Amino acid sequence: MAPDVSLWPLLGVAVIIAGFVLRFNPMIVVIAAAVTTAVIAKYDISGTLAAIGTGFLKTRNLTLAIILPLATIGLLERHGLRQHAQAWIQRFRNATTGQLLIVYLAVRELFAAVGLTGLGGHVQMVRPLIAPMAEGAAEARHGPLPDRIRYKLRALAAATDNVGLFFGEDIFVAFGAIVLINTFLHEAGINVDPLKVAFWGLPTAGAAFVIHAFRLWRLDSALAREMHEAPVAETPAPVAQVEQGQQGASA
């Protein structure tokens, strides 16, 4: 029989969940979870601190790789990158929001298929460029957008990036998922060429592109319909009735 395994050290996971739900500082939450797990598992304090320090030293270069692009993008946004992208797309009167997002979906999926997953992303591409351009294309055709539609376009821009990356990178032979599948099958006694595993990701990627591109193609007509109905929907019936009652009383 296998020896009994104590599950009490998993309380560290509960500490992380509770900390994020209560919106505490992530650094404090992670440290508190590590200390909680170490105490319950009866791990000595010096070893816990040494493990935290070792992890920090191993990932400090990763922190710089994340912070530097964020600072660059922040400076560009401060100097009007979003506004310039929005104004630039508005010059193309024939460009629509759906067409723009379909082109980005194709580019994102193709680049991810050859391993260039860094050429895109929510922070470095969607927020400063793609979302403002989608909003600008919609405003050029329909005028000022209500917040509800503006947030919907931002969500669709982020979703387009997700679909292109997720299904595109499955075609890249050196992607982690391909390596994991190949290793798992090899340990099970099944030898499969990684190129064949990546090749069979093509039907899924193609289907994902067609389905999401069809949704984006329908977006333009849906935007026109929503913008046509927006003024009526934004005027509640009770308010109109109250105004009519007040006018009748004053007469």
C-alpha cells in the first residue's frame, strides 16, 4: 500500500486564492502562501528563505524582460500611440472593423505557426494598436460609439489574438505542447514523428480561422444594427412617460 500523504500543505493554494480574491498585493500573497506551506509541511525556515531567494535569482532576468517592454509601451501610449492608430485607420473609409480583425487573425495565426509568438499579444499589440484601430474603423462608419459597443470591440480584439495564437502555435513543431505529446507517446511505446503531430494541427487551426473569421465578418452588420438601435435603447420608456406626464400637468 502507498503511504498516507498529508494534504494539509495544499492550504498554501487556498491562501493564494483568498489573497487574489481579496485583492491583496500579489508579492505578499505568494510569500504568505510559501510560508504557510513550509510551516504546515514542517520545513525549516532557513530552507524556505533559501528557496525563495534562489527562485528570485533565477527569474530576475525574466522580470527585466517583462518590465522593459511595458515601460516602452507605456511611454508610447503617453505620447499618443493609441490616438494616432485610431486616427490613421479612420483615413481608410472602406476599412471595416471586421475586415481589420480578420487580417490580424490571419497574421497572428501565421506568425504563431512559424514560432514567432512574440509578434503580437494583448499588452504589446492589442491594447495600443489593434483595439484603437478597431474602434476607429467603427467610429468612421457609425460615429461616436457607446461604451457598451466600445468594450465589446476591445473584447473581440483580445479574443482574436487568443484564437490566432492558441491554434497557430499548435502547428509549430518546437512548441511545448507538441514536445509534450511526443514525449508522452514515446514513453507509452508509441514512436511518432513530431512533424506529423504538428501536421495534424493544421485542420484544427484552419477550422478555428474559418469559424472566427465568419464571426468577425458578421460583426459589421451587427454593429450597424446595434448602432441603429442604440438611441432607442438608451432612452428608457418610464423616463419618457414621466416627461409626458410633467408636460400634461404643466399644461
